[in-house]
Amino acid sequence: MRRVDYDREQHQHYARGRALTEPQLGAWLSAFAAALPQRRPLVGLDVGSGTGRFTPALARAFGPVTGVEPSVRMREVAQAQPPHPDVRYLAGSAEDLPVPDGSADYALMFLSWHHVQDKPRAARELARVLRPAGRLLLRGNFSDHHPEPWWLDHFPRGLEADLAQFQPLHEVVATFTAAGWRVTGFGTVTPPSEGTRADVLDRLRLRALSFFSQLDPDEVEAGLRSIEEAVAADPDAPSPPLSEPLLTLERR
């Protein structure tokens, strides 16, 4: 997997390219609520918070949240949003979280686990900062549980390149259980559609997916041209919703 340098490559367009509609955001918050304790407020960590697409919503739903993000530019985009009194953003990473021991009730990692370089260290660090019985919500792709969007077939090496970014589920679980975690749930969440295929194409043109960093520039251009030709035939066709995996773990 090629590392993605968000300070150089994607911070300018990430917020637009990866934006969630209110119904999509609501579907995720409902899934998170079902996996978390019912009491409020809960103290949260958004690990790999990026441009803050989830952080303020987590604060509104559950209580104060710290977004932890290694990319300076991504944090700058997040901090440029209208401020929320229960949100702060700090420099850090899953391997080096800038918060005290046992200071959070839960952590969210939404499509950030595959970017973690030292995964065993991150699993231990996440256990350090959560209270006993704290929950980790890990929305990751796994090489053996992988949603395949309709546009991926337009890149000849698309599936191969995308799968290469991710571990199989059993490897992720083994990393966490070795660090004292236990699995409390695994399933899928199916948010509403992203809109029409033309809407999806507009976002793909922004190249805000780490997938694009795994392909050569010529492959990216050829794939986008192929998608454009397909979409031109029926731009208003709905983009099918995807069932996306969510792994829930508990700190022992």
C-alpha cells in the first residue's frame, strides 16, 4: 500500500469529496448509538478525524469529542468549520494519542485503520486511553468483507489495488485481542444512496479516496474516462447503496 500524504494530496478536496448527506450521517449515528452505552454525555475520541466530517455530529449526539489527526492541513480544514463548544482537534495518531489514560468512553476510527503504520502499538494505545469497558467503533474495510462500489470495475486493477490496502478481518481482530480487547459486534450498516451516478462521478473527479493513490496517474485518468462514458448514457440513474462493515470492540 502506498502511503497517502494528506498534507500534499487530498486535504483541499477531501471535505467535498467525502461529504455525507444528513440521512447518511443519521444512519451512522444510529449504528454508533446502538453500540454505545445509553448514558449521556459520553466522552469520545475521533481518531483519524480528518476534516471533521463526523466530529461535530458525534458531539451533538453523544457529548464532548476530541478529534485526533496527524495531518496539519486536514486539521486546518476541520478547524475552519463553525466551532462547536464540545469539539477540539489535536495533533496525534492512533499510535500516539495526546490524551490521558482512561479519559474517554469510546473511540471512533472511520476508514482510518488502514493508514495506521504500527497497528499493535495503536491497539495498545487505544486501550490505554479508554476507560474499562470503553468501546471502539471501527469502520474499516477488510479484504474479506469489502463493499464493492459500482464504479470500481471501470479500473482494470481497481479491486486488486483497493483490496491491497486492507487486512482480512481475522488479522484485525487478532491484533486487538492480543492487546486486551474483545469483540462485541460485527455487522454492516447500509446508509442511503450517495445520490445519482452523476453525483458520484463529480465526487470521484476530486480524487479524495485513498484508492486513487494506489494507481498510476494514467490508470486513474483512463478509469475516470470510462466512468464518464458510462454515466453519460444515464446520468440520473441512482447509485446503489453499499453495505459497509462495522466492527465493535470493548476494552477489557
